[in-house]
Amino acid sequence: MNTLSVIGEAGASLNAERVRTLVAQACPAADYHGRKVLLIIPDGTRTAPVGLMFKEIFAQIGGAVAVLDIMIALGTHQPMSEEAVCERLEITLEERRGAYAKVRFFNHEWDNPNALRHLGVIAAEEIRELSGGLFAMDVPVQVNARVFDYDQLFIIGPVFPHEVVGFSGGNKYLFPGVSGPEILNFFHWLGAVVTNPMIIGNKWTPVRKVVDCAAAMVDVPKLCFALVVEKTDFAGLFVGTPEGAWDEASELSRRLHIAYKDKPFHTVLSCAPKMYDELWVGGKCMYKLEPVVADGGELIIYAPHIHEISLTHGALIRQVGYHCRDYFLKQWDKFKDMPWGTIAHSTHVRGIGTYEDGVERCRVQVTLATGISPEICKEINLGYRDPATINPADYADREEEGVLYVPKAGELLYHLRQRPSWAREM
């Protein structure tokens, strides 16, 4: 199908009526009579009107389908409780046990082999082509086996600039959203080798090509609802194939989600919203702002509410620490057997740097002003500030002094109007 779209006018968000009209056009109830439909949605770490979409889709086809269920595209994030899923869907527990009682909730289980189906292998020669020659290896492809219990997959989620794939959305809700660990680890490390500044905000990245290649192996019909959000407003909705809807949504995201600055900043206070409840996701406060930090500057992740590195990956991060890409590449025999997705996260948080003659030199200082102790910060190779000593208001309105304050970091990408020399050299 051709991509259907509705875009909010300047200064006005999409309302439920406009969304309802597009959903009705994209999903005629008669086409879904007796069918089984799975809605794949993001967890609570993405800003998007997922609840509005769920309710409008349910109202449109809920009475026609035999089954309409929800799967949370967790990747390797923590499972969500029933209460948390209800909050994501913007419904009460009473509504969940009433009008939506037949809707089942499933958390993806990336680390449970029994929950996955092996689809095949992307061969080394194809990986060589997709990765631009960076890798040549067979990559096994696994996905959550439940997706094959349904006649139709609805992929519902926002599109933002993204550090691993370029722009989130589309088939990324399958890989890594509901994928197995092998391909997840592979393309995260592929993105890390290319580096965050060279990936983020670019569309046709090597990682996107791998994601779309893997998604082509999932032979269940797919319909994608690609959402674009501006701050808290619903700015655009694109419905079509995962590739087509994402393509158009990412163009709107490019216009709305990239802020350009004329000069770099020596100090950046990057404030993590509450939806980032551990550093594993709070690292986005670095990813989106690294391009505008001056050489030798400091980026402070301010998040008093974050007390964990990662419940899933924290032990390994404490073992490895946060380091630049070259720290790993130039000691690859030491690190090659560790989960590649974890060391990719390490490089994304630490940023660009070099490793020569056993000495690591990172371009910027990354400092945590969180609930993570100074001892652990030192252990993982990051700076520490007591968050109680920081008043965010002290950083506001000081851009002319070289100080940038970002009150809700992690989704809007910041770029310099003129690409700096260090980025051109990557």
C-alpha cells in the first residue's frame, strides 16, 4: 500500500479525530474480520501517543478481530508490569479488566531461547555489502516466536534520531525490539564502529540496511504506524509498510528533531527525564548532545533519580567500564568475546576518543550527577558530581558564555551548523 499520512499544522498537534480518520482509512474493519492481530509497541522510554493509537485501533477493529494483543518491544530493557503497560497505553486498570480484558500483554524475552524462532542467517558476503566492508561474518537472525501466531503485525512507535541506526522506528521495532541476541549484538557494535556522530540523524546507515534485511525474513504481513512527536505534541502519523512509513516519518523527524547551533559549548547540562530510569537508557543524554560539546568540554548527565547503571547489563559494564571505540578495537582479542551490544553502549556514552600506546584520550569529559556513587563512577571511567550541588536554573540562558542547558534531553539531536574537523575525520 502507499503510505498514508497526516501531519499537524505549525503550532497545532494532531487531534483524535484526525487520527481516527486515518486509522479507519488504513484499517477497514471488514478486512480484519476473524483475524489475529499483534500490536508491537515501545516500552516507557519513548515519548509517543501510543495510548491514543491503541484506543483508536481497538475502536476500529477490536470488534472484528478474533485476537488483538500487545507485545512490548523491549530489546534488552527490563520487562514491564501490567500497571506499567496500562500507563503506556493510557488506560486504567479498571478499563484493562473491562473493555480491554481480552487483550493480552506480552513482554519480549530476548534472553530466553525458548521464546525465539531462528529464521536463518544473513551470509557473510551480504553483511560485507550491507556494512560497507566493515564486517564479513554470518549473522544468525532470531525473532520472538509469538509473532508467527498472528495474521498481521501492527508496528506502532515513534521516529527520532537514533545513535545506533540513524533514526528509530519502522523495522527497528522488530530488530532489536523483539529479536534474539546475536543480531542485536552485531548491529549495535556495527553502529559503534561507525560511531554515534556519524550514524545519528542519518537515514540510510549500514545498521538500517541490516535491520531491514533481517525484517524481510519475517514473513508475517506488517503494517507500520510511524509516529512523530514534537515536544509533547503529536506532529505526524504515517501508515504503510515499515520501510515506507519510516522513510516519510524520518523526513519529518529530521526537520523537527535536530537543533542546530553555531558554536560548540564547553559545558552542557543534559537533564534526563524520569522515563530514563537507569544509565543504560539515560546515556541518550550524551548521544544526542555529543556533537555540540567542544573539544575538552564537559557534558554532565543530570539525573538524581538514576541509581543503577543497568539491572540487566550493569555487572558487565562495571567490569569493562566506559571507553571510546578505539580502546576496544585496539585490544580486540581481549574484548571480542564479550557481548557486543554492551561494549557498543560503553562507547556511545564515552564518546569519540583515541587509544595509543596504552593511553586513552577521550574528546570530552562525561560526568554523572546521578544517584550512582562517586566510587562506582570512578570504577566505570566516568566523572562524578553530587547532584545536590547542581541547580539546573544556574545553567539556563548562558549559551553566549558557552554553557548549554537542556531540560529534557535524550530525544532532540543537537548538531553544529558546520561539521567540526573531528567529525569529518571519522
